[in-house]
Amino acid sequence: MKLKFLLLLTLFCLFNGQMEAQQKPRTIVTTDGEVDDMDSFIRLLLYANEMDIEGLVYSSSMWHYKGDGKGTTFTSEMDMTKRIYGERTELRWCGTTWMQEVIDKYATVYPNLVQHDPAYPTPEYLKSIIRVGNIDFEGEMEKVTEGSTFIKNILLDNDDEPVFVQIWGGTNTLAKALKSIEEEYSGKPGWQNIYEMVSSKTFLYIILDQDATYRNYIEPNWPDIRTIYNASQFWCFAYAWPQAVPENQKKYLQGEWFSENIISDHGPLLAQYYTWGDGRKIAGDPEHTHGSLEEAQKNGRKQYDFISEGDSPSFLYLLDFGLGKIEDPSYGGTGGRFRQTAENQYKWIDGPDITDFNPESGKPDRAYPQARWVELLQKDLAARADWCVNDYNEANHAPDVSVNKSYYELSPGETVKLEAEAFDPDGDHLKYKWWNYKEAGSYPVQVELKNARGNKAVLTIPDDVEQNQTLHLILEVSDDGTPSLTHFQRVVIKIK
């Protein structure tokens, strides 16, 4: 068994060396600290080998702020929380140590995780990049804080690779970082170059508006910053998931599956994961009542049902399942699918006009561009939960997939032969499936691939396609390990 494992590992390394090298995306996380942030943070740590995490910053939001400790009262600028909470001196604040505490749990499984990928960052490194940002009140961006200065310095560094800023709460700490850059350089020689450099580097993924600083400051003053605004698709990973997730995928978010595959017997990090009816309570947040089994039943939930990871789509977008490319949000993938706005070419949004066909309902579905990946993502999470406690040769790892060519320019009537290579590091049997992701392209008719046998397929371009229309073809490769894992490759065809 050991000899077989070493042989497969050698072949895996050789196969990887032949594939195009991709730099891991640089990212900063800003969080307001809520039960769903805490669960998103645990998932983030299990995928920390896939990203270059450069900052973990406590911030505030319309739902959570510390107060200034002086009894100063505050009323939300956002209509919903203004109505719910009225005037407050603080709101549901969970403190500035919970990330460190979760990282301590990560430290206990880190020796196991690095068996599966030595790229996992050390617990010491992760703690070293934690900063406290603007947390006193919702939308506060007057103070220069450690967090805002940390973000500012990253955006001004000499690395011109994009920095993906994940907004799990309000945008105020990021807004203060940008405001500090503007105050330091605006009106001076070189300001235009600084503005263009920061704008081209910064890529935001915002989960709803959780304060007013994006609309009031960032968008008017930094309109060239690329921004994804997820206002509806994220719900399939948030509190309202029972209404957003198709029936045949709900089991991957229900208590029986969660208890068996994620929480139980998977080490201290996953034991920290919050679920419905788990008997746990977050200090500082009186609205975290989900741990009560009675409260769970009152809300139609069973013990250990998934609560929410509403912020996870912001980094699920960065994960390389082969669906790329992250610089184009219209492609669609594990972080959702978005359209460019007419008003601002640098802003992408979801909404009622962005739908994927849901085969279960037989209708276009505005949540399905995200919900279609739930099973894939949960099985992948289950594999990483296994990595926390199992040696490499006792756990499953996803196949690697490449296609002979990923982009074509073709004319109506032309025939293209598609071919791929795939390798499974565990020696598992692989199953191939080719399909047309119609909604990601601009040709409005579903096309069928012919002679799709294993790693090969043939497509004849329809006669009625128009110039500059696109087709997106997906190769899906799944192994027969436990849990079964899937990776993809995308082929884009543009019509000449």
C-alpha cells in the first residue's frame, strides 16, 4: 500500500508540473463576528492552502458593533436595523479574540492538514495577520485603526497582483483604508498613478450592504474598483437555505449528514462548528439562540442542521475547481454568477435577471447559480474534514483535470474535437461528463455534445449562432472515492 501511495504521489507531482502554474489569489478577510462568520471562518481555514491570506481584520456592521466604551448612543443608518434596534450604545459584539481562538483549534489539526498539502499556513502566521479595524459603531470610518492601516499598506505594496477583499460585515474598515490613501496622496504629483494602481489591484466581494460606506464613499470616490455584489445567490449558504437549496441537495445541509461527515470525530476545529440545537452559546450575542434544541424545533430545524455560512461565497469564488476564471464574474462558479452593470463596467451584481435553469423545478431559478454547487462543495468540505484526522493515504483527494485547449474561435457549422487528461492522486476510478453551461454563454440554446466518451467529445457549432456569441462547455470529472470529489475544466467557444 505504501509503495503504491508513493508511486501515485510521484505521478501526481509530474502531472501537476505539466499543468499551467497558477498563482494563488491574494486575499484579505474583514468580519463583524457572527455565528455565520465563525462557521465561514472554519471553512476558510480548511481552504487556507488554496489562497494567499494576507489579512484577517475585525470590523463592524449594522448587526454588530462594540461601542466606544463612553456610553455614546448610536442609531443605524440602515432602515432595517434602525427599525429593529433603535438607539444603542453597542450591539451584539462578540469581541476581538474569537478568530485567535478558532486558530488555536486549527493548530491542533495543522500537523494532519500539512500531510495533505504542505501549503497550509502555520497557525503562527495566521495569528500574525489579525488586526482590529473600525469596530466602535456601524459605518465608523473616521478613526485610523490598525486594521485600516494594515489594509492600506497591502493595497499600496509593490505586488501588482489583485487583492481580493472579502467583506463579511460592513465595508467601513476598507473605506477608511481607501480614505487614508486619498487623504495622503490626493492633489499631489503621482495621485492619478496611485489611484489607478489601487483601483486595478483591489477586487471586492460584498455580501449585501451591511453599512452605508460602500454607497456613500467607496463607489462614488473609487468607481474603478472591481466589485462583486451578492444580494441574493448567497442565501443558499445562509440562514434561509431551506427556501433556496433544491430538495435533492438539502441533505448535505441537514443534521444527520453534518453530524456524521463534519462535526463528529473530525477533531477540535470541526467540533467548534456551530449548528442548530448543538447546546452552545456565543458570548456577547443574545440573538445566538440557535444552540437551543427547543429553538431549533420552533424554527423547523433538527439537531445539527446547518445554520449559515452567508459569507463563504466570497472565498468560494476564489477556489480553483477548474471553473475559472476569477477575473470574470460572468463565467459562473462556486461563488455564484454575476452580470456587469450598465452604470459601472467595474461592478457585477446578481438579481432576478440572473438565473440558471433548475432541473428539479424545471424553471429558471435566481438562487441556482450558487445552489447548483452545494453538493460538490459539501462533499469537498467533508473530505477536508477527514484531512483533519486521517493520514494522506486514508483520505480522498480530488482529481486533477486539464483540456487540450480551453478557448476556440469557430464559425457556424465547424466541428471541434475536445480532449482532456485527468489524474487521480489516490488511484481512484474517474467518471467523465461533458455539458453545456448555457447561461454562462450568450448563445441562448442548449447544445448537446456528441460522442462524449470519457475524456473526449465532439461538438458541431449550430448554424444559427451569431458572430461574437459564446458557448461554455464544462468537463466534469468525479472520482469514486469517499466522499466522491469532482473537479472541472471549462472550454469557451467564441463565434467568428
